[in-house]
Amino acid sequence: MKRNEVLRQIPKIDEVLKEHLFSNAFEISGRDVVTAMARRVIDEVRSEILSLSEAALEAYDTTRLSVSHIAGEIMDRLEEDEINHLHGVINATGTILHTNLGRAPLCDDAVRNVEMVSRGYSNLEYDVKLGKRGSRHDILQELMVELTGAEDVMIVNNNASATMLVLSAMAEGHEVVVSRGELVEIGGAFRIPDIMVQSGATLHEVGTTNKTKPSDYEKAINENTGALMKVHTSNYKIMGFTEEVELDELVDIGKDHDLPVIFDMGNGLMVNLSEYGLDEPNVPASLATGIDVILFSGDKLLGGPQAGIIAGKRRYIEKMKKHPLARALRVDKMTFAAMEETLKKYRDTSVAMRDIPVLRMISTPRDILLGRADKLSAKIREANDRLNVRIVDAEDQIGGGSAPMVFLPGVAVAVTSDATTTKGIERALRKYEIPVIARIHEDELLFSVRTVVDREMDDIAAALKEVE
């Protein structure tokens, strides 16, 4: 068959769009979207035919060029196009703050408040009582002051931007003294020294990788020193022959030399979790040492939305609020809505531990984990009796660059198949309509129940149903 004869069998767009199956598509997606997709599919078919060799052209199945077949292909592509690039997944990895999976899941009240605020207008920058313009900086000020003991607070879009703003507002054109062992990379090649350069401050390293003493800070201070800074190394741990300057020691040095002390805490922990193996600094205790400014993430151990929270002495925070960067780094109404409901939980520690998913996962006792594992394993066996299913001990992690040396004793459901490789099962689950992300350990696929909630168990079982 000649190439031109095949090309002439390609239906016209108008002819294809007369098919009845497009009636709903026109209503849902719009005629312009459907027409554009039809044009794209037909252009691809034409390009494919033009690229065929003579032998392939002879074997070409021209039934693929029927109106009904082309229409079906267009509908399939429209349905694929409707799938959001950002969508929910089931985290069965046992890593609570999984950075690649969006870090902290929000508490139910935060989700409801985001929906309420985003559906219509809000008093984001309007003082309802006075009937005049307000400031978004005031929304969480009173609550955060109550919870942290700080004089004032400010919220920006993440902790890296908080670091940039703090350094620019407090030390631009001046030196900031930091221990060499605390010059961290926070991920994605974003490093403290690089952020320092962008802020206009000058880095003054002191000490060595494993040892920094109070005297190192004392010797570094000169007429151009603008601030002393401590960075919590939450994503790695130096062990062995080590020494570091504690916050209260650094505060004393700052007072002696009339210099502000900045603490880049990172993880945002608001409560004491030492009973769960988390010997991490928390915000109120850190501020109580007398530091001038603390900054931390909203979507790590705090358990809220992505944000960078700056708290401390009013004179410094006020300066940041007026800084040119403040507008570029500000957060939107949905972040404020989620953050407020999250923070309100911290008025009572028991409520925070119960309602904030991150804290609830960290503190889940073993008997509850075993009960969940029993429930999930039963559902998997019921869905697919061809699989090998057993309950095993597992090591769960905090994740999110927090507490790298802390492993939480966990429980997992281990799945294997005699007919399908473990990698094959893992790949199939990732392609399920609600992707299930699990981890392979010693050739078994583990579903750590610490990060799986009850409502997700049926979906995991359904995803495994067709596995051989």
C-alpha cells in the first residue's frame, strides 16, 4: 500500500469530534481542550505513518485509522491529561517526614481550615474590628508568642528563606561567626555558606569539623562582627572525639560582646520527645536560654505546612518585617490557615500528641502497631491468597533531615510472591491509581504500619490483588 493511500485514510478532526462519546468531554474539559487533543493525536498518527519504512507500511493496520479508534485514543489521552501531576500517595516506608513524599501530613482541623479559607475571601490583611487594613504578620503573632515565649514572630515560606532574611536583616555587610562543624548542606545543594553569601553577610568559620570551643568564638570577634550563629546539625551527627559550644554558652559570649545570637534550629520541635529516643532541642527551651533569634521549619517536627518561622526579640523581628525581602518571602492565606490550626494543638501537649500526625506516629506504642499489622496482613491475604505474607519487626525513621541516628522500633507487613519478583511488586504498586510507596528489605516488600492509617489499608490490599 502506498504511503499517500494510508495518509488519506486519516479522518478529519471535525468528523472525529462528531462521535457521541465526546459530549461529556466537551462539557467537562471544554471544546477547545478536546479539539486541541484531537489535533495532537491525529498529528502524531500522521507523523508515525510518515516515519514508517516501506516494509512496516505494508504491515500497517489501517483499522487504527477508523473514526471510532481515533476517538477512543483521544478520550484515553484526555483522561490521562486530567490526572493531576501532584496527587496523594500512601507512605508505607516507615519514614515519617519523607521529604520526597511531602514531609508532614496536616492534622484534620488544619485541612478543614485551609478548605474554608481558600473557598472564599478572608481577613488576610483586613482588621475586621477596626474596619481598616491589617497585617498578615499579626495573624499568628499572639499565638506563637504564647507558645514559644518569644517577644515577636514572623513567618516566611521556608527555613532557607528564613535564614536568608535573618542574616540579611541582622548582619548584612558584617561577619557572622559559625562553627566549621555546623556549616551544613540542607539538601538540593543549598549550603549555609552559599546562603550567607547571598544575604550579604560574611562567613567567619571557627573551630574544626569535630571540635569548637567557646574560646574559638571569643578569638574570632572583631569590630566587623555582626552576629554569632549556631546551626543545629539535624541531618547528620559527628561522633567520637567532639566538642561543641552549647546555646547558653554562646548567649553568654554574645552578652559579653553586645552581639546577637542566632540559632538555626531547623526541625521545629515544640515539645520534649526524649522518652521516644528523640534527644533534640525544642523551641521554647532554646528561646529560654536567652538567644536573640531562632528559626525553624513548619513542616518537620512541628507537623504543619511548609514555612520558615522566625521568633525572638522584637527589635530584630520588626526589622525583618520591614526588610525588602519580607514581601518576596511571605506566605499565603492557606499556609496561615493550616499553621494556625496546627499551632493551636500545642496549647495542650496531650492534644498535640493525639491530633498532629507526625507526633502521633512517633509516639505510637508497639501494641497499636501490632494491631495495625494484624489488620493489614489479614486484608492482604483476603485480597490475594497467592502472596506470602508475614509480620516482621522493622526500623522506622523520623526523616526530613531530623534525628538521623534515631531509629524507632517498628512493625511491618512483609510480602513476597513465588511468581513475581519483589521489585516487580514494588513497581506495580507505584503504578496503582493511588500509588503505594513501600520499601524492599532483604528481598521482601515491607509495609511499615507506623506511617499507614486505617483508611489506606483497603487501598494497599486492592493494589496487591492482581499481583501473581
